[in-house]
Amino acid sequence: MKKTGDEYFDSDEFRDMLDEYEEAVNTGQPVFMDADELAEIADYYQMQGLPDKAEKAITMALSLSPGAIAPLTYRIHEAIYQGDIEAAKDYLGQIQEKDEPDYIYNQAEIMLAEGHPDEADRFFRKEFASVPPDEYQDYVVDVASIFSDYGYNEQAMQWMSRAKQEDTPEFKELMARTLFGLGKYKDSERLFNELLDHDPFQKRYWNALASVQFMNEDYQNSVQSSEYAIAIDPDDAEGLLSKANALYRLNNYEQALEYYRRYGEQVPDDEFGLMHQGTCLINMGQNEEAIGILQKAIDCAPYDSPYLADIYQEMAFAQEEMGDTDAALQLLEQTDEMDCDHVAVQVVKGHVLLSAGRAEDAEEAFRKAIVESEDAQSTLLRVIVSLYDNKYVEAAYNMFRKFFDMAPADNCDGYAYMALCCYDLQRYDEFLSYLKKACKVNPKECRIVLGYLFPEEVEPADYYEYTKNKMKK
């Protein structure tokens, strides 16, 4: 059997129990297991993407013990995942074992699912007063883990601070994930590396490390960490997606496309993966194929997908590249009623119009975007970049000069783009001046905008010194 990355599910104890269950089911024999064991089997099947088998196991568990906490906890989690809070509350009311810690946890999880972290925190603290001293550690770690699972990392860290520090993999992993959620990527990376020193064949750690490195913009090492996860399990969807995302950020669209496709073989109806297949194809100039893939992404995306507006925008770019401006504008109109960044869509509309040579219409779209924006400076920067991308380099240069005159003293954005304008206009003294500034205040922007001008091994913060040294030779 394939390793799951979960210590218990990969243990001989669980595998023996699973084999016994499957043999009984496959031969039509009675299953001699209690509700807790069947709930564990259902959790395993759910983790493996086998919902029908999970449902069969949990139904059997509830038929044996209708009020048992383990299978009802499974049902509560399932209802929360589906957004059916009332069903989750109904299942909670069916639980007979109300003195179990999981009953408390289930109550609080429903509060978190409803978006009430302060209420859940007060509830946890109230219950903490009656926890026996020998159970303090388990309770505070469990509470921290629940807050972390729901993305409330500040509360998770507060509960972690109540715990006795342990040098166990479980405690260290929870701390690493909480630090990741708080944006403390270097500390999180250090802990995941320590975990890998202890267990180098745990793909879950490699995937987590890849995510930390990705968020820290260390894309090369993120690729490498993903490769270790894929080496352990070639069909691991998380590892394949992580590697694809990092390759995409490195502008390696051809290889990124390969891994997005491999990810798609494991998760065929994921609109995020399909969208990025489309964007890779657009960047490779294969717009017609990109449109087909993006249409598939739209067809399989749920109506409330957070990626749907982005998919329409990418398809609009592809249609514009193929010269069909009207089709591109119609696609952008599809986002009008969506809960999305309408200012960003308006900038894209201006970009499409400008690309089609409809300068006056583009100017109106850009003006509307700036007026409606809550961050006019950021929106103006996107407009100027659109001017540059549409080869209005002199206009972009002039607007950047005005932009920097109006920008606050601590502004860090736009200098790499201005350096590129100066480079294209052969104003090399100004190019060096803006490059120096960009390297100092925004190396990330330098890599994105100017990286193609420099060898891959040169760090963005060193672009200016590299250029100066090259000019001396």
C-alpha cells in the first residue's frame, strides 16, 4: 500500500485493521469492529480521496452506535466542509458522550466555522478551568491545533505559549505550521528542516518546506523540496502542484505546464490547476489551446470559486492576443456580478483596449479604475505598467516621473519598471540610478521585472553591482 504520510495510517496496526475490514467487506462477511475503528477507516478513505468507501464505513459505524462520538465527529467535519452549519449542530446534538474532549472540540469548531474565533477562545478558556492538571498539555496543544487548522494562527500561538515545550515531531510540526501562518517563514523553515533531519522520508514535511520556501520567494529551493516529495510519491498531488507553482514563478513555463498537467491527472477538476495550465500556454504563445483549457476551468469551477474572475481575465488576455478584442471585453463583462477585485478587472479592460489601439477608451477605463480604487497609487502603477507592456515606453517613462514625484518617501514600488523604461530608451545613466534604487528597496520587483537581463545565479539585490562591474570590463 502507498504511504499516506500519516504516522498512524502508515502503521502496521492500522494496516492490519484495514486489511481485516476490506476482506470482510469484499467477501460479504460480518465486520467485527467498533464505531471508533470504523471512523478511523472512514478518515483514511477520505484522506485517500475515496468518499464512497468512507461513506460506507461511517454509515456502518453509526448503524452500530448511533450516538457514538467518533463517527458523529466525522459527520460534523463533513458538514462544516460543505458549509452546512445547521447539519453540524444537529450531529453535535446526537452525541451521547458529552464528557469527552472531542465534544468540547466539536462545539468550538462549529463556532470557528461560523467565523467566531473570540467566542471559541472564550469557550476553550472556560473549559480549560475544569481540565485535570495531567491533561493540561494535551488540551492546550489540541486547542492550538484546532485554531491552526482554521487559519487563526495568532490564537494558535497564544495557546502554544501555554504548553510545555516538547521536542516531539508532533509539537514541532504544529509550531512550524503556526509560524508559517504568522508569516515567520525563516523560523518555520528551520523547524521543518529539523523535522526532516529526524525523518527524511516524510513527504508531508518536504511539501510543507516547499510551501515555506515558496512564500519566502526562494523558488529554486522550493522546486528542490517538491522534488523530494515527488521522489517519495510520484503521484503526490501536493508535491506536483508545489513544483509547478515554483517553476511558474521562475518563468519556466514549459516545465511548469508539465507539472500542472501531472497534477491535473491526480485532481482533474481543479480549476486552479487548469487556470495555470492556461496561463503557461499563454506565456508560451499557444493562445488557442489556452482558451480551451481555460474554458474547461470555467466549466468545472463552482459558482463561488475565488479563481473564477481570474480565469475570465486570463481568457480575455488570450483572446486579445489572438486579435479578438470584442470577445476579450465580453469575457471581462462576465465578472461584473462576481465578488472580485473590480478595479483590477477595469485595469485589464484598459489594457485590452490599449492593445487594440483604442487609446481614448483605454484612458477612460484607466481613469475609472483609479477613481474607484481604494489604493490609487497601486492602481496607477498597474496602469503605467500596462502602458509599458503595450509599448508606450515614452509615455510610461513620463508617467513614472510624475508617479515618483507624488509617491511618499517610503515608496518601494515601480523603480525596477522605471529602470526598464530607461534601459529601453537607452538612457543608461538613469537606468543605473533607478536600478540602484530598485535593488536597495525592492529586490523582489527586480527579479520579476529585470531578471531576464541577468544570469540566474545573480541575486536581485546584486543586480546593480553586477552591472557596474560588467561596465568596468
